Amino acid sequence: MGAGIELGFMILSILFRIAIWVIEIAITIIQCLFYALAYAISDFRADNKPLESGHW
């Protein structure tokens, strides 16, 4: 019984570490995408400045 519980806790701790690792990677990827998107939008707005100034 004791060995089974220990093994269960070991598997849970490994799964927990993997889950945290996956979440960290996902957050990093989302941040990179967000920054890339923000950069693309600001770049797009900068490119369209002459057209926008024409409207105003």
C-alpha cells in the first residue's frame, strides 16, 4: 500500500511539473505572438499615416 501511494505521489509531482512547464511555454508563445502582433499593428499604422492624415 505504502509503495503504491509513494508511486502515485511521484507520478502526480512529475505531471504537475510537466503541466507548469507546458503553461510557461504557452505563456511565452502567447507573449511573443502578442508582441509580434502589436509591432505589426504599429508598423501598419505607421505605413498608413499619410492616408490617415488625408482623412483628418
